[in-house]
Amino acid sequence: MAAMVNLTIDGHEVSVPRGTTILEAAKTIGSEVPHYCYHPGMSSPAMCRLCLVEVEGAPKPMPGCVTTVMDGQVVNTQSEQAKSNRQGVLEFYLVNHPLDCPICDMSGECDLQDYVHAEGREHGRGREPKRVFGRDDFGGDILFYGDRCVMCTRCVRFMSEVEQDHRLTVVERGNRSVIDTFFDEGLEGTNWHGNIVDICPVGALVSKDFLHKARAWDLTHTPSVCTSCSQGCNIDLHSRDNLVQRIKPRENLDVNAWWICDYGRHNYEWMNQGNRLDEPLARVDSLSEASGWKDALKGLLDRVDGLDNVSVKAVASPFSSNEDLAALSSVVDALGGGDIVYRSSAAGDEVPLKGFPQLVRRKDLSPNATAADLMNMTRVGADDASGGLESVAGHDGIVIVLGDSLPDQPVDFGENAGLYIYLGTHDSPAASNADYVLPVTSHAESEGTFTNFEGRVQHFDGALQAPGMSRPAWLILGALSAERSSGDIFRCAADAFASVGKQVPAFSGISYDDVGSRGAVINESVSLTGD
Amino acid sequence: MAYPYVSEHEVQVLSKYFGDPMQRRIDTYVERGGYQALKKAFELGSEGVVNTVKESGLRGRGGAGFPTGVKWSFMPKESGRPHYLLCNADESEPGTFKDRELMRWDPHQLIEGCLIGAYAIGAQHVYIYCRGEFFEANQVLARAVEDAYAKGYLGKDIMGSGNDLDLTVHQGAGAYICGEETGLMNSLEGRRGEPRVKPPFPAAVGAFGMPSTINNVETLCAIPHIVTNGGAWYRQYGTEKSPGTKLFCVSGHVNKPGNYELPLGFPLMKLIEEVCGGMRDGNALKAVIPGGSSVPIINAEEAGRCTLDYEGCVEVGTMLGCASVIVMDETADIVKQVRRMVDFYAHESCGQCTPCREGSAWTAQILRRIEDGRGTEGDLDTLMQMTQQMVGTTICVLSDSVAAPVQSSIEKFRDEYLSLIRRGERVGAA
């Protein structure tokens, strides 16, 4: 452990490791020193001059973002000098900032707005006409509003230091400086450029996808985990009107730090897809509405009792949560035992983020294949998640499909089955022969956990209201197996998670609290079979 | 000699051969005793050279006046990494034209100074960062460096001493800020000419990330003379705290503007009246900027009390800077002069630090509005307050240079601002 340094910040005694900056040290007492150019994931040029603080004995105010702490130092972030400096710098920003907040996407979550509201002058003194740069299309998902730029150069440094693909630079000098791209293609073809919208402290860099779509204050933020690959990046789903409007990264230094890839960022439209299954269907003569969940499940179990062959073949999905997969596994055991297979698509290449090497867009393009492997489910099919279901399609016992909508399977899928149970969010031609079609909630609508490529169990919350009578799969399957084995039904997701630990040794010893918002790595003695 | 004006008050050490094109030739330079100081330096050893320079009390001629010997002693010994000596020849301060003349007329004096300096700090490579607009100086220097290599004063085993040293003349591309030491390093490395945050200081992490020392042309030109004649000899000129001679670049409303080499501590009025032949047309003195456009302006009364050494200038509330004396007579329009200076700084701000990037341009806008007769008295308070926010709040001191002329002129020539604001009347004809 690094040697500790004791200093005083705003009258509070602080003890931090040697080499910590004043700005980071102030965070430990809950004091945020306003800043633009500093970002913990990148080098600091100390050029916004907003984080200048008063250090007793220093001849000049010191930039908190690069000045490291010293023993016995006395720092004032709230002194007259520090405050008047911030007020001065903020006034300089407003000399040319257009104040077009009413039409700016950043409004409501803008650092310039926040800082000026907190510490700016009541009235501006600028009478001069403002400098105009206009707009520029940077390629990819990025639009640049030059007039709003505060020249913090975070975007330039992200591209050069983190993505390590020098696509942006500052051109010209003085107050004519402006961010620009080198070539016509701009950011087109880079894989992580969406992050520059997140780190832009103002509305200079905005997402074309989100442009004028929603106001920041109307969005509900729900902590979640990205489903686009097995990395398991921590994200927030921003929703309004029961629709996910955008995805933003959520800080987790163990997984994705502050970043996510563009592929994951824009992969959310499926969460808003309509035409959902919203009530349980049961086949009497033809497939028709059952009178509620109780009848449906009771009827289903009665059917099982009448079967000769109760061996089960099930298709699971690596997009289902740990809870759903474990509940499926126990239902299969409770009904008569059998095999579970799953299919997952794989990308040709991994896409690493060079400046933060532990963050990679993994080959495995599903969030929970690791858990499926740990639960002894067998991966089948091709790299585009097709095929491999021949033995299930013609099985004459019980067929269960969970979460895989079988887009590649023909309408005669499951025609020989004694009982065909289809649990999904959307109807499918391959569900034509199903005896029971049970509506489940999607990832965005329910609480649960995923296990990423390295065995980190991470929790996500539901952002959207589930349609109609759809229920989480763990609730439906848990009720079935409880009925069969006269156990307890799961009352909440935490109950379902607790039961995962009992079923699968790798998950034993992890509680919901352990998982928290940062995740917990599963029992390391259990080797991982996933990639 | 042909050089414009010479005065009997001058002590010509560095400027002895100004106007003599023969001095550019290496043979002439050697005949006149050139490169003997280098030989003596090798005999003294690097410690000996540093001590001699410390004894002389030579202070950096680029503007800050930091003791050169002390600066050299900051360089790490035996670091095992390459060391660099950088010569700042990016002379761009408005009103300054001494380095250009030193390079034009006596390039080998500079090369010899560089060699001695590099030897003293253990550097293997010298970069002379020369202002791009100095076409003639660049050509003269390039020729001189070629000659020095040919005669064995540069390259391997210099003068049989076993010391190797290379020298590169690098041409700037026309940015004032590249004269700031760390901005110069960035520019030299091929990056944007933006000053770096200090610490780390150049002696620890300088050009190409290696320990570096950077000296002004005039500083390095003084080195051969100090090594030849000793520190005590140099101290016979100038004052106790500001020893030696200094080139004064006098411009503006005097009869004989030009470069004059005088001992430090020379009275400002004596410089104007006796050395420069008095004010143009016998007009009255109005204001003087004694150290280049970045230092506070002084009025005639203060000029009367001012002696031209580092301490004497501070006493009257200004700075010696690089001793570029800009003299203005009663016809000068102070508001216009200040606005032109601020325009320059706004144009040359590198754009990193907010106070400088936004503040310098805004200051220029307000001054232009006042000049056009559309100002208010409140503008003067705004100017004073906002320029105060630009002092000591930025990475380098360019924004301090904006504040200096604005604040000092509003304090000392408030009437001129007010007359423009109230009646739209300009003072003077300029």
C-alpha cells in the first residue's frame, strides 16, 4: 500500500495515498472541485483552469487536477480566491458560449449550466457579438456544435489516448481554436467514438441517434448490464414513455471503467419492439387464451401427468438471466430430466479498447453464455446462432423453449412433441405447434443477474413496464418446479438468485448484496468453460 | 562602422562586430580570438564553467532574469539519459530585435556560447530554435554551422578534446507562443506549440522528455566573453544584482532608434536623451514600455526615476523584460497602442487556458469598442476586473502580458480612456 499523506482540505483532515491529486483527494470528503478538462481516465492538460484551488504558501492558485498532495498541505477549495477564480473562468466561458440551452441536448446534464448556476455571475457583462463556428458532421454518430465547445479537449484525448486512433485534433489557436477531424471520414469506422459524447462536458458533441429525442430531465436512469457481448459492460438505460431512449455507460473500474462500445450503445431498439406476447396461451383444440396464469400452469402440469415420455429437451438462451436459466434447469429436472442446449452468435474478431485493455468487445455476442455453460447446458449451432436443433425439433417427449425465438426453425418444429412449451417475448412461426405459449418479460423489463466472460455476476434492474400478463421466466418456471417438488415459490428476484447458488456450485457463497452495483466474481475454484 | 547608430556610452561586448559582415566568416572569427573560450572551457571542466558563470552573476536575457549559472546547476549529473541545450532564438516580443542582430552579425559567437553551455550541462545536442521569419539570420546561422562542422568545432572530438556535440538550427513557423520555453519544446518535437504544465520543469523533463536547459540567444552570446575574461571581469559592468551589459532595443519616437549595448543600471532618461538623440521633433515624452510589450507601461514621471536594471524597473512598477524600450511621445494614442498590443496577444494565445483564450480576445473587443467611441465607464471596471482574472491563473504568462498594458494604462492614462468614452475624442494623432 502506498504511503499515506495527511493534509487539510476546507478544514477537513484528509488522508490519501501519496501521488493523489488535490481534486481526487477532495472527492474523498465529498467535495467536487469543478473541472472540465480533467477526466480520471485520461491525462490532464490542466487547461480549463476551473479547478484552481488555493494552497496555503503557494504563490499562485494551483490546478487541483495535476497538483499532487503533500504532507501538511492546507487546501481551500471554497476560499474567496478560489471562488472568484471560478466565477471569472465561468464568465470567460460565457463570452462565446451561445446559451442555446433550450434546444441543446446536453441541457439538464450540462456541467457549464450546473457550474454557472452554482457559482457564476448573476448577470453577464459581455456585450460583444459571439464567435460563430456552426455545426460539423464528424462522421459516425457524432455531430459537433462548435459554438458550444469549451475547448476542454477531452474528445481529442479520448481518441488519441484511449481509443488510440488519432481522428480528432484542435486546429487554429487562441479563441479561434476549434475541434476538427483530419480527413473527410472523420470518426466513421471507429468503434468507441460514442464515448466522446458522454465525456463532453457541454453539448458540443451530440449523438445523432439521440438528437432532439428527449430532454435529459425527462429520462429515468436504470442501472443495467449490456447484453451485446460477454464483456458485461455496466450501463444505464435512459427511458421515457416506457421506451428506452439511449444507453449510457455506468462507471465500473473492474469491467468497463467509463466506456462502452458503439455497438452496445446503439443496440437498444429491440427493447422497445412492440407486438409482444402479453397473455398465456394454451392449446385445447387450437391455441387460445388461457384463463390466467393459475389455470395455464395447472393445465400444463396435468398434461405432463398424462404423458408417456416425460424426458425433456429444452432450448435455452444466453440472453436469459442466471435466475431464468437456473429455474429452467430445475424445471427440466422436476419434470423428468433431460438435456438443455443453447445457441449464441459469435463475432469474427474481438475489438479491444487499446487505452483500457481489459475492455474488449468479446467474440461471444451474448451476455450470459458463461452461466449456461456452468449449468451444463450445451452450446449448439453455428456462429450466427442458427441450426443445431435437429434432436429437439423432432423430440417426442417434452420440448421447452425459453427466450430463443427460433427464427431459423420451420413451422413444423416440435410437431412430434408430447408437450411443447414455448416461453418468449414474441410469437414465432416455430411456435405454431406449441401447446403452451407463455409470455415472459424482456431483459429491459425485469430484474436479474448475468455472468460475464470472466465469471463476474452483475445485477441489472428493469427499466420498462412489462406488457400485459408477461412475467419473468424465473417466476413462471419457479412456480412450476415448486408445484412439482413441493418447494417454495420465489417471491422476488433475490429468492431466485439464492436458489441459483444452491443448484450451481460456482454461484454458492455469493449473495445479492455481494453482487451490489459492482458485481462479484464467482467461486474461482470452479473452472470456466466459456471463453 | 555601418551599423546604424553607435553611442559613446556603449560598452560593446556582444555587439562589437555589428555591421561587420566579415565577422560572419569563421576564419575572421577565429583570427579575432574566436573559439578560444571553448578551448578554455574544456580546460576548466563543466563544473568550472558553471562556477565561472555563477560568479559573473549573468542573468537570463530572455525576460525573466533568472541567474544562468544557477539554472545550469539544476541539470542532473550523470542521469544516463541524453541532455539537451535549447537556444531560444524565437525572438517575437513586439519591440525586440536584439537576437536577430546577434545572429545576423556574429553567428559564431552564439555557436561558441551554445557549445560552452552544452558542455557545462552535459548535453550532446544543441537546438537553436530560430524564429521562422528571420530569413537572413537563419541563412547566416546555417552557413556558420556548416563552417563550424567543417573546421571541427562541431561534431566528433571537438578541438581534440574528446567531446562530441551536434547542433541543429530549427526554424519556427511563426507563433509567438513558441518562444515560451515549454511551448518551444512542444513545437520542436512536432507538436502544437502549447506551453506545458510545470512541474515537471525542463531540467527534469524537457525536450523529448529528457533533461533540458533553455537559454536566450543573448545569454549564450555572453558566455564566451565570461569564460575568457572571468566572472569578476563581467561584474565590472552593471549593478550588484544585475551585472553585465545588455542590448537595449530602442524603438518609437526617438531620433536614433536602434540596438545599444549598455551596462545594466543605465538611467532610462539618459538612454533616451543622450544615447538615442532625444525625442522626435522635440516632443514631450508621454509613456515608455521598458521591457517589451508584455510589461506594464510607465508614464513620463516614472520614466524619469527609472534605471534600466532588473531591480530599478521593478521599483517603478514595471519590468526590464528583454529590455525592448518602446518610447511614445505626446502624439501617441495610448488606447490605440494598448488595443494593438492586446490584439497581438489575442491572436497569439495558444488557446489552451480559458482565461487567456477567451479573456484576451474579449479584452481586445472591448478596447476596440472604446476606441470606436462606443465604450462606457463601466467597461473600464470590467477590463480591470477581468484582466485581474488573467493574472497568475494560466499555464504560461501570456495572459499576464495582456493584463499588464491594460491595467497599467487604465491606471496611468485613465483620462485618455474617459475622453474617448465621454466625447468620442481621441488624444494624439497616431
